[in-house]
Amino acid sequence: MSNASRWKLVLGSAADAQDTVAMPPDYGKMDEVLTSLYDGDPAERKAGLGGSAPRVSRWLGDIRTYFPSEVVAVMQQDAMTRLGLQQLLLEPEVLRTVQADVHLVGTLLSLSRVMPAKAKSTAREVITKVVRELEQKLSNPLRQAVQGALSRAVRNPRPRYREIDWNATIRANLKHYQPTHRSIIPEKLVGMGRRGQALKEILLCVDQSGSMASSVVYAGVFGAVLATLKAVKTHMVVFDTAVVDLTATLTDPVDLLFGVQLGGGTDINLALAYCQQLISRPTDTILVLVSDLYEGGNENEMLKRAAALRTAGVTVVALLALSDEGAPSFDRRVAEKLAALDVPSFACTPARFPDLMAAAIQGQSLSGISG
């Protein structure tokens, strides 16, 4: 492919109005796909491509043929607004064609209230596929990080046989090594905590306003993973201007996500008030507030509640985003006020979330976790 052809692909067909630059067959089709999305009048684009589900399905198939998955994800997001694709996602034919990712799940959840019955089963299939892939990718790192942190942070001085931390016990008793017997005679046993005992309580308090869609999806997956750990008692609370406790659905993250109603306002104060009622052991509780901190409720009362939680011994952290999308938009003024209360605020990628939970469980500094 010539440099001229590449520039035509970048700049669009309008840059070669006389059509003097020949395009190879595959690249010519790629140019048509890009032209449909990015060239011409926005109103004409919506009228031309947005009015036909079969045509949109073919277009979606084309972009998956000619572009890598990361580029397809960007183009699908652009198509939501440029082509009116969001409403066409209510068509099963289109749903089966799009590339499923976290962004698509967020969009489908936001449309769940207006989705016709014929599309709901297909939407559930799409969401289930993405959620299962995320679970497979994220569950083991989170389980290992949390279980390891618990074993180091909580020691049982009188462990049963199955509760003994043998590595820690050996290290603690090296001075009792008996050369004649070539053995260590342990003076004390180091345990990892009794089975069946909830050593920590974790509250995921998640803002379900529209801008937090990706964060809600990841939080739902992480909440479901944490709920499988017997040593941790996990709560999942979502909020806008009302609060919904989704803890009972943590056994199935897909059901949990269908309980989310993306959109609406934000009342962090109301959410923290509800979470306060759930806390029975403050010093063993970690509250993760996932929100951009644009408070629509009573800001002063919200800050007082955050201060009361910290005074009681609750570890509180505000995640401005739980996604791979980089630095989010957030209320810096509120974040600074929370920081003064020893409540750190930062964005966190899904890959770093296990480190965050491990550090919080062990009472370590949370600085450097973001990113």
C-alpha cells in the first residue's frame, strides 16, 4: 500500500475528490467503513446508517474484519453518538454483531428499562459472556491477594492443625532447632485465623450514575469474587438518589448487574448513612466508595459521616473510577476534603484492585496503588 493510499485512508475520501489515488481492494472497503462513520454531515450519517438494523449489522461485521479489537472498541463508542447506534442495540440482530466489552455492558445496562422483550435474552447472553471473561481474568489474582493478606494480617495464637501457617511457624522457631534430631521443636504455633470466621468485612458502595458504568461492571465482578471467600463478609450497595442493597445477588454477578439502574443523580450522604447501619465491627471493616464524588445530596453531612466512619476505625477509600480508562472527571474539592479526613481518593485499574484490597486488609498505606 502506497503512502498516498495511507494518507487517503487517514484523511478520508474528501481529500482525494478527483479519486486519483487507487486503493487496494481490502483498503478500499476499509475506507468505506471509515467514511460511513466519520465523514459527511452528522444528520445524514444518522439517517443513512442508523435507520437499518441489517445495514448496521453488516457495518459492525466489517469493522471487526478490518480493524484490531482495540480499534473496534473505539469505533463502536463513536458510533453510539455519530450513528445513533445506541437505540439500534435494542435489536437482537445488532446485538449479536457488536464486539462485547465492558463499555457495551454498561450501555446495555443503561438501556435495560426500555429494552423490548425480544432483545433482553440476547442482551443477557452478551453481558454473561463479558462477565464470565472478566471473572476468569480477575478472580484468581483477587482471591490470592486477599487470602494472602488475611493470613499475614490476622494471626491465631492457638491454631488447629489445619489452621497452622507452617512457613511462619518455622521462621518463628528456627532458634529451637535440634541438631541431634535434625528437627525444629516449635515453642509456639502461628495460625492463619479460624475457618468459617469472617476476619474482615468489605462494603462496596458503588455510584450507579451514568458516568460510572464501567466501574459498576468491574465492582460487580469483584464483589461476586469476594463473596466466595469465607474469611470475608462482603456487602454490595449501589446508589443514585436512592440506595439498593444487592448483597443477596452476589452469588451471580450477571443477576447483580441486572439489578443496577444506571443513570440518575448522586446522593453519597444517603449511601454512607445506609452503610453505617451495616457495620458491626468498625476496626475490621473496609468501605470502598466507588464514585466521582459529585455530590448531589448534603455535602456537609456526607463529610461528617466520612469523618465518623474513620473515627470509629473503619478503613475508607474512595475510588474515583474502577476502570482502564485513565484519569476520570471528579470533584477535586470534595476529594481534598476527604483526604484531610484520612480518606484517600484515586482512580484504580481493575488490575491494581487486588493490591488495594491486600494493602487495606493489612493496614498499609494506600499511596501508589492507583494506576
